[in-house]
Amino acid sequence: MTRNDEGDAADTMPAEETSPAQPGQPSRESAFPGMVAAVYAPRCDGCGDCAEACPADAISVLMLAEVDPFACTGCGRCVAACPRQAIAMQQP
Ligand code: SF4
Ligand code: SF4
């Protein structure tokens, strides 16, 4: 008699693991919920301190700083980092 081993083993799918916070991912905590940073161009000298401080990589600096409002998490770090008070939080 031959045995056929197919059949009985229940296929258990490995549980999907939810990944922890990604490195470099900004904290979900926002100092200014629902707000985004905005640059007041006449005060900006393009030093880039705000971009360095931004954990969401939401600021690009060519001549002046520019905030991507879709990437900004409202943490407010750029406001604190700007030596010229050229960034403020505002409603999107
Ligand atoms: S830190 Fe202030 S002055 Fe410097 S690039 Fe950013 S907004 Fe402009
Ligand atoms: S508030 Fe400023 S530092 Fe924070 S995510 Fe927005 S642009 Fe970046």
C-alpha cells in the first residue's frame, strides 16, 4: 500500500509584520497640527538651515527656501532653525 502525503497539512500563511517607524521618518507628532510651514521670501537669504533641520525633507533651497506643503508634517523645526525669522506656520 502506498501512502499519499498530500492533503492534510494546513497551509499557514506567515503573518505580515508591520514595520516599525522608518529611520528618518518624521515623528507623527506635530507641533502645529494641520498647519504647514511657509517662507516669507523677502527675509530669506537661502542659508539652508531650515532644510537641514527638516526631518521630512520638505524644504528645498535654490536661491530661496521653498516648502513642499504636501511633505510638511507641521513639526515647526524649520521655524526654530531659521536665523532670519523667515518661516512661519500657516493653514495650508
Ligand atoms: S533658514 Fe530661513 S533664511 Fe535660511 S534658507 Fe531657510 S527660510 Fe531662508
Ligand atoms: S514644519 Fe518645517 S521642518 Fe517641519 S516638516 Fe514642515 S517644513 Fe519640515
